[in-house]
Amino acid sequence: MMNFIRKHLYYINYFFSSVLMQVKQSMMYRNNFFIMIFVSLLGVSTGPIFQFLLFSQTRGYPGWTLDQIVFLQGMVLLITGVYATLVGSAKEVFIRYCHLGELDRLLLKPVYSLYFIFAEGFTITNIGSVAAGIVIVAISAIRLNINLTPVTVLLFIACLLASFLFSLALDILFFCITVFFIDTNRIIFVFTALRRFSNYPLELFSLAGQILLVTILPLSIIVYFPTQVLLNQSGLFLYIAAGSSVLWFVLVIFLWNITIKRYVNAGG
Amino acid sequence: MTSLLALFQLRLKGMIQYKASFFVTLFSQPIVFFINYSIFTTLYQYNNTTQIKGYSLEQMIWYFAAAMFVSKVSFNYADTNISEKIISGSLLYDLTRPVSIAAIEVAHVFAHRIVSLFTEMLPLFVLYAVWIFPVFLDLWVIMKFICLALGCAVMYFFLRFIIGLLAFYLKENKGLIVISNILINFLGGGFFPLEFLPAEFNDLLDYLPFKYLFYWPVQFFLNRPQTNDIWFFLRILGIQCIWIVIFYVIFKVLMKSSMKSYCGAGG
């Protein structure tokens, strides 16, 4: 048990060292650092801005009010922002590891390689999205008069954990694909396109689409269900999506263990 | 010309080196299509209307496809390539070649766009056309669209090259590259139809180059009523040409002033 705790403390310590190093690196070009914070905010805001314009100039989406849509878009900025800040550039890190042959060195170390890859994925400049998300969520939560009970808070935390597990599962799946395909700079676009499903209310999709997004590919767990929990509108689908996310994570870890055994150096 | 052709071939080979990876990329377009199709079908049905901001459901869905076509025709990495070369010092090698650095970038752009035509644009067109047939298209519309899309490609190339050259003065300009990319798409109608923005703001955009990069070529593709007038087409093409001349002059001035003060220390 002590060994287990010590091992995980070491990984947490490594994560914070990595964070500190990357903050220092980012501050080398201070002007560019602040521009990049603005860039990250601008980059993730275009989708929510369009949805706001679309909603405010039409009757909107079935079952959603304007305030609820603003709340959902605030959650998009907040949840995707937090994930992008913590491990946002892990995919680019892994591509670099593979291309430069650095993965070989990492695999020789007596540590679990995924921890190291994700620890280096920390991207401080995505903090802009988190800040904007907090402001939008706080304002719209007041307007919607959201009541937080202990049960709601616990359910929300569980939902966020499932959301992060599924996001991690998608990233690990990308790592596995990179080992097989080598050049995956463009495959990132497929994953980015897939993640766009999580930015919209589930009600927009056909019944078949909704079932798909809850069961086989539970992208709805990333933002939609955490938002629904806070709006007190969650149902059975939430538990199915959360269960599916955990299953995805377990299966992808299994796939990763197989993939890494078959890994052949492609770098120079 | 021979050197340019060799550069073009080299780039082409590099791009299709990993074929399997290349084909997986094709899956991103059906995903985007499915999202847009779902959103707008539900929105039009729920609003019980045939037109939103003057666009029918078919035109609204095709708007995003047409914006993607223009983006695929014009997209280039001139800014990133040039700024990386300036910062790393490898620009020195390019300056010793018998072709200009702009010509090298042109060869890269051609290679990228030709591959993109067959692997991205045509499959994208077929996907959308099979699902929602573009009844508004005819040969004359396609020809007008191609002319404006090519004008957009030239404008975009100079614009991105100028942004890349700013690395001579800013040292680290990654942030500027991404900001400019987002702003060009946002203000040019690459992300969504500009009719959703306030009318006064839209009028202001007439005096900026961005609208002529995405919005107008897309309007001609959708065969919107105002685009049927030949004089209107010539007017938009003329404005594109004026912006190309302006960008070319800025590009020349920047190149001249930066080359005067450029000093390579690598070896």
C-alpha cells in the first residue's frame, strides 16, 4: 500500500515539476504568452458565439431557453478549458516523442509512460478559456437560479470524472493510432471534429444519433450531462453514458498495453 | 521552372508518404457534415420556417461546405514556414537557392492544394451532393466561383506571407499567426454566415479585405439573387484585385526592408 502511495506521489510531484517548467518556458516570451492566452480564448469561443447568435435570432433549439444555452456554452469553455490546460497538448507531445524516437527512452524508464506523456501535455495558455467559462457559468447560474444540493454536487463531480476519463480515453486511442500510422498530424483533425459533438445539446440529433452519443461513443458525457446535472434534468441516459465512458477507458488502456508491446521505433 | 517543378514533386511525395494516415483524415468531413446537417434540420423544423436570414435549409448546409471549399483552395502555411525559417535561421539556406523564397512557398502551396483537391474537396463535394443535391449550381455559377476562389487564394497567400515576414520584427509570432487565422475566418464569414452579425458591423466589413476571402465566393457558389448580375461579379473580382495589389506592395516593401537588415549567423 505504502509503495502504491509513494509511486503515485512521485507521479503527482513530476506533474507539478513539469507544470512549473512549462510556465517558466512560456514566460520567456512574455508578450507572446499573453497573446496565446487570448488566442486560446478566441479559438474556443467561435463555436459558442455562433450558437448564441443562432439561438438569439431564431426560436432556438427544442427544450432549451437562451439562458440554458449560454450556460451550456459556458460549460463548454470551462470543461474543455480545464482539460486542455491540464493535458491539452498531450497529442502533440506524443507525436514528437514518436517522431524523434524519444518514446524509446521513456519506455526504458521504470515508470508508467502514460503519466509522463500526459504530465507534459500541460498548456498554461488555455487558462483563458477556463476564466471565460467561469464568468459565463457564474452569471448564467445566477440568472437560472440554480440550486446546488449535496446530491447534485456529488453527481456533478462523478460526471466530471467520467467526462475526463472519456477525454483521456480518446487521447490514448490517438496515441495507439499514432504508433500504427506514424504520421498522425492530420488525424488530429478527425478527433477535433469528433469532439465537436460534445458542444451541442443532445436534442439536436436524431434518436439514432442520440443513442450513439450516449452508448457507443459517449461524447455527451463531456459537457452535455454535467450541464444537465446542474440544471436538474439528468436521467437514466446519464448513467449509461458514464458507464460507457469508464468501459471506454478500461478498453483503451488494454489496447495501449498491447500497442506499446508492438511498438517499433520510427524516429531518427 | 524546373526547380519549382522539382520542389513541387518533392512536397507531393512527402505529403502522400503515409497513405493510410492520409485516408483516415477523410473521416473528419462526414463528421462535420453530420453535425451541421443535424443542427440545421432541427432548427428549421423547430422554427417551422423555410428561410433563416435569407438562406434555405439546403443553402445553409451548403454554406459551410462552400466555405470549406474556399478554405481548401486558399489554405497555406506560408506564415508558419517563413517565420520558422526566420527564427531558426534556416532562411539562410533558402536565400542561397536559385529561386526566391516566395517561389518556394508557391511550389509548396500548389502541391498541397492539388492533393487537397482530390482527397478533400472532391470527396466533400460528393458527400454533400449525395445527401443534399445542389439544385442552385450551374456551369456559369461554378465558373464564377472558381474565379473568385482563385482570387481569394492569391489574396490569402500574400496576407499569410506578410504575417510570416513579421517574425523579422516580432521574433516570436505564433500567437499572431493563430489570431490572424481566427480573425480572418470570423470576419470573412468562414465560420458562419455574416448575416448573423449586426448590420452596421457587416457594413464596416465591406471596407476590409476579409469578406472577399470567404463570404463573397460562397455567395456566388450558392447562386444568391444579388450574384446573378455580371457587373456585380466584376465588381467583387475588381475589389479582390485591388486588395491583391495592396498586399503585393506591402509584401515587396517588407521583403526589401527586412532583407536589407537581415544578417545570418549560422553556418
